[in-house]
Amino acid sequence: MTSIGFIGAGNMGFAIIKGIVGSSLYDANAASRNISLYAYDPNSEMLKRLEEYGVAPCASESELVSKCDYVFLAVKPQQLESVLNNASGSFTKDKVIISICAGISAEYIQSKTVSGAKVVLVMPNTPLLLGEGASALSRNAVVSDEEFDFVKNIFASCGKAAVVPQDKMKEIIAVNGSSPAFIYLFAKAFVDYAKSVSIGEDTAKELFAQSLVGSAKMMTDSGYTIDELIKMVSSPGGTTLAGLQELYDGKMTEAVTKACESCTRRAYELSK
């Protein structure tokens, strides 16, 4: 029996648990199930909503760590030091620690738990809540291939999972962790334009959202490069080129680069 525990049962922790329970990793038949789930959260209401998923509540961080083979740190980076201090005596070298805390290094987690601790760093994003997440993962050298694959499969059950070098975990935040907010701001501008020309907000949102979904599928499944896809939509002398010119003149790509760089700088400022 493999035991998995979550310190923190907020949106991200809850989403990952739902992904596990709904995946092939988790047998719906309790009698033949080979995974047990645990959670600790100071908010009892957070734990209560996990009851229907068969998650056993723990009374403290230490209790959870002592019971689990895989320990998810699903708290805010600012809360992590307190959490690790509370559970420090319960960590052993055989446990795999999975952190979704932005900017936190494996070395910092080792310094607060046990020397030589197995650490997997993950940068997920909020679409994980709908099973459509995009998660970037890295590991330190003591995590085995089997252990890392197990963790990767958990995140793959909630969307897409990709491996990145450990020293790029801060840079990747802008690409998948923060980018949903950037995309929502982009979408808001289109919806606001539609409203300004008396097109209903719901209609505009539905059409633009589907355009995002379709465009994403074109990027991943069509075989065309992004530059080729832009050209396919842009007929010479047509409406798309007229709009694209305004975006080029407004230096949209430069603004995106600056947003990513600012995001990365903040990640280094928050790093431990």
C-alpha cells in the first residue's frame, strides 16, 4: 500500500486529490485499493470536503508525515517554514517530498527536513481544478526513476505534465504557472471590445474561449509552427493583418517578454 499525504487541502491540494481518485492509479474498490490518502489542514472544513474521496484526516503535520510515503507540500510559500518546522522530526530519507510552492528550492526543503531528503519540485497551474492542468516537474538526484514517474503520473492524471531542469523551475513559472492570468487579461480585452459594440458578454466569452481551445489544439496537434499558424489566419490585405499590425505597433510581444521577466525576478526574490 502506497500512502500519499497532503499538507494543505486548499484548491491545489484538492484538485490533485481529485485527479488521483479519478485516475487509473486509484482503484474504486476499497478492498483492492493500493493507495491510501491522508490530509492535514488547520481548516477543518477543508478536510471535511475530502471525506467523500476517502481521504483520512490527520491531526497535525507530524502525524501526516509519519504515515505517508509521499508528502505533498500544498501550502503557500510564506507558510512553508512553519509547516516544515512543525513536522521536521517526522521526515526520513525514504519519504518523497513534493513541493508546489513557487520559488522554493530542494536545498531549502532538505535544510528544514532531513539531509539527503528526496524532493520533487512542481509548478502546477489553476486549470488543474478542471483536470486540464499544465504542470512542470523536476527532481533532485536522490529521487529514483520509479518514484519520479509515480509523481509525474499523478499530475498527468490532472492534465499535462512535463519535466524541466531543476535550475529552470523559477523561469517556468511565467510559462505555465502565471500565464493563465495573462491569458485571462488578454481575453478580457476581447470581451470588453465585444460589449462596446453591443455584442453580448456571454456570447463573446463563449466564442473567444472556444477560439482559445481550438487555437491551442492547432498548436499541439496540427504539425504547424506558431509562425505558420499566424500566417494561415492572415490573408494579404485582410482584417487579421490589420489587427496584427496594431499589436505589433503596440509591442505586444515585448510586453509579454517583460511580464515573464518580471515574474521570474519575483520568483528569485521569494526563493529560499
